[in-house]
Amino acid sequence: MSAKTSPEQPLPVRTVLQMVAGWIGKLGTVWVEGQITDLTARGGTVFLTLRDPVANVSARVTCPRGVYEAAVPRPADGARVVVNVKPDFWVNRGSFAFTALEIRPVGVGELLARLERLRQVMASEGLFNTDRKRRLPFLPGTIGLICGRDSAAERDVLENSRRRWPAVRFKVEQVAVQGPYAVGEVTEALRKLDADREVEVIVVARGGGSLEDLLPFSDESLVRAVSACRTPVVSAIGHEQDNPLLDLVADVRASTPTDAAKKVVPDVGEQLTLVRQLRDRGRRVVGGWLDREMSWLTSVRSRPSLADPVRELERRAEQVDALRERARRSLGGSLDRAEDSLTHLRARLVALSPAATLERGYAIVQFPSGEVVRLARDVTPGDLLTIRLPDARLAARAESAESAESSEE
């Protein structure tokens, strides 16, 4: 229920704080889960901060020493716990805090069950799908490395990478890799390296540890930050048997920091050997091709047309001469046959010519129109006729006609 106030009728601070304390007191006791940080003991009271396991939210907790010591095992900094608390609001100071009534450490079995539930949720969202994973570049120009401060994991990655490829460059972000601040620092370093255009691969490396030590690398916010990276991420957390959720969402999983160096950086010796092998193979291939081409060229040059080109021209000239002579003979024979045929035809024409008949003593009688008189009855007495002889033409006039039978008698 809201209080009725106005600029003319304000409430005193004590009244407002008492109202707030009353509202908070109505909440009663609740069980909350979080991670212990800033653990200190003063006399009979233990003070600690309880951080939310996912969000960047925390609250102060005041715990009687007897309640704290009753927890088995006794929680320490970074421990995951479930606490039965009573919210308190201190009116005199205007501050809020929890008062712990009971502390129960979260067991390993419960942690594993929670991690399994979180893994199933993220798997259903497709964050672990293989088609989302990107291939690492063959030789990254700059590698981003997220590791603990002065850690063995950092030395393993740097030394093995430079041993494999001395010119490799690194941008190292040293962060807390366990405890309450690990998730925030690793996430911030990840975002910083992902925003750097020079960084082509990001390696998150940490040595081995207990399940509780590796819990930050199964944190939901960190896993989602890795899935959102545009730069390929290599996970090198713990040893072969360790399997935080970061391994599942990363583009490449390395069993150890040393293995991460082998996966990210090629070995210069191996590459030089490969180059030599490829060069030798290329030389053999090119040499074999040149040998085959030289053999082909030698065989072509040994052909008569190239070995003695003049002889080929002479042979072609002989063929031309032979063909020309053959054409001349063929044409001459055709002309001779045509001449003989013409001679025979001329002789036949002469033999069949009317002029030849006239020369044998015959004459041709024609009408003035040139029509030949074939029968005597075609001539009428008095008709003008032309008599054609071998040497001249005579004009005559018909008298009377006498039949052939009468003349024969």
C-alpha cells in the first residue's frame, strides 16, 4: 500500500525506512543459491558476499559463526552454496543485508546434475551443433590468449607455439581462471579480443583442477559469450578427462594447453618438409612432362616431311608433273577421238548431201517457192519451174506431163 505524500506533506526519512523495513520483513525466510566471495570473520560473526551464479548481482550476508561452522564441509571463497536467509533492512543505516540461518554446500552430484540440465538446454538451442563450428586459419597472424596470471598454461601455449613457428604473435589477456571473478574477467577478455581485428584465433587456456575450480568455464553467460564470438575460439581447459561446457561450444577443443598450441600453430619443420616434398613432386611431374614432350618432338622431327622437307617438295612436284602429263594425254586422246568422230560425220554428211547426188547426173526440180517437185501430177502445164544442176540453175516452163508407165512402154 503506497503512502499518501505531497510536497506540502512529506514523510520523514525514518518513516520511509521503517516502511521499507516492514515490506522486506514480510518476505520471511527464503533459500537462495550463490557463490561465496569476500569471506571474512570478525569475532562471532562471519561476513560474506553471495554472488549470483549467472548475473552480475551480489548481496551482503551476515552469518553467525556457529551457523558457518555447522556447514560440512566448511565453505570457502568461491564455493557454491544454498543458504537459508532472512532479509534484513537496517533502518539506522538504510542498508540491506541477509542474515544466514543455515548454509548447505552444493554437492558434486548436484553440480553435475545442474550442469547436465544446462547442457541439455543449450544443446536444444543448437549452440553445440557442428555446423556452427568454424575452421581455424592455417597460419593466424595474431593469436589471442586468455589464461591465468603467470600460469603454466600460458607458458605451455607460448613456448610450444613459438617452438613450432617462431614468428607467431600473441595478445595475452591474464585473468582470474577460478573463483568468483573468473566468469566476469574471462568474458570481458573474450569480448576485448573478439573486437580486435588483428586477432584471428582466441585460445582460452587453463590447467587442470577440481570440478569446482573449473565451474566458471561451464557458466551459462560465458558459454553464450563464446557462441556469439565472430572469431574462432579454441578451448584448452584442464586435462583430457575434464569436459566443461566451454569445450562443447568452442570451435575446436584441445585436450591440454600444449595440444592447443599444436592445433592452432603449424610446425615450421613439418611445413618445410611438406614444401620440399611438394617441390620434388612438382619437379618430377614437370620433368616427366618435358621428357614426354621432347620424345614427341623428336619423333615429329624424324618424320620425312621435317627431316628432308625438300625431298617432300620434290615428291609433290613429281606428282604434279605426272598429273599434268596424265591430264595432257587424257585431253589429247579426247580431242583425237572428237576429230575422228567429226571426220566420220563429215563423210556421212557428204555422202548424204543432195549436191553429191547432183554430181552423179541427177537434177532437182523446184517450184519458185523452193518446194521440191516430187510427182509429175503436182505440176500444172504452164507452171514456171527451176531445175537445179550441180553447176547452175535453169528456168523452165511445164508443157504436158507424161506418166512413168507410158514412158516405160
